[in-house]
Amino acid sequence: MTELEQRLAALREDLAWPPTPDLASAVAARVAAEPPPRRLRLQWVSGLRPAAAAALAAVVLALAIAATLVASPGVRARVADWLGIGAVRIERVERLPDVGPARDLGLGRRTTAAAARRLTGLPVPAIPALGAPDAVYADRPAAARSSGSVSVVYLARRGLPAATRGIGALLTVLPDGDPAVVKKLAGAGTSVEIVDVDGALGAFVSGDPHVVAPPNRLAGNTLVWVRGARTYRLETALDRDAALRLARGVR
């Protein structure tokens, strides 16, 4: 099963599909009225290699689902049980666990960009619209993960309101893989919305604070998305559209 198929399978039980209209009669009437397709078009479709045909079918299916997500706010806003976005697993829970004040944000140790790359093998992300980050952190646990994570911190400023501990934006990059490296526990007052980030599957978590583990702390609005073999997590006090604008410029 491909990565796309896995994600679609994870979503199928959670989507609140709108009522399906009766399309069969309308489609049958239209097909009967249409002239036969040109032979050249039939030859082109039938001449596709199996791999190309499968890729085309996957693209068509993805576009259809994307159109449904855009057209139906109920679909965009609902995650019933859990959703995996790269290395992040978002779970819906009836009650959040009790968490005390975290001693730190679980970012690892403060370091330089060059040292973070050497330590983790991951790129150091940046948000060009915000300029140079105020701090860089690297985390490489002894076990469980092969690469760890790299985080950059931007302090709050005009146009970038304070979120957790006076931080305006916290951007973390993780290796893509098992959606259990980072867990997010969302309660009834937290909204989880499926979004598109430059053609990549993403989720925007907003509303009441949710729990992120590790390190078992409360977090505010967070955008999670996958790009290539990396998972990105952007925590701010910004709304969805503002967070998406920052995310699209991440490099």
C-alpha cells in the first residue's frame, strides 16, 4: 500500500461526507448525448503503462478528495479518532491528561545551525518572512528515533503575537515515519482541520490548548505538514491563514 493509500485509508472513517446526490441518471443521459470520443484519445489512454495509469488514477482520486474537503466545511473540521501526518499522530480524546508545568519545551539543547545539522542529519528550517531565528535547538534521543529533531525559535514581536512562553513562532522539523514520534491529544474544545500546504497534506490544530508529547505540555495553535521525507510543525498564536502563509515560505 502506497503512502497516499495509507493516508486515505486513515481518513475514510473520519470524514463526514455530505449527502450524495443521484448522479447516475444525469450521467447516463449526458453520456448518451455525447458524441463518441476520438480514436486518438482512446489510444492515448489505453496505451498508458500500468505504472502511469496507476499514478494517474491516484492523482484523480486525490483531486476528488481535495475538492470535497474544500466544498464541505464539515469534512474539513472533523477528525473523529486519530490522524497521522508524517511523524505526528493527532488523537481525539474525551478528556486531556493532567499535565504540570513542563520544565522546558522538549526541544533538546540550544546549539548552532551547523552543529544541529551534524548532530541530527536534518536541515535547519527557516521562515524567511521572519528573518533569522533567535535560537536553534537540536534533539537526538539515544533510542527510538534515528535522527531526532531540529527546532528554531522566533521571539514575539509586532505582528507575531506571543504564544507559549513568549515565543512568537516555534518551527520543528522531524524525520518522516511512524506517526507516533510526536503525539497531540486534542479535547472537545480543540478543532482539527485538514489543510493543504503547497500541495501537501497538513492539519491545523486550534482552539483550546492541546497536549503535545513529548514532553507532555500544553500547546496552542499548531500547523503540521509533510514535505518530502520531513515532517514540519509550526506552533504560533496565529490563525490558520496566517500560519499557512508562513509555512509556504519555509525552506
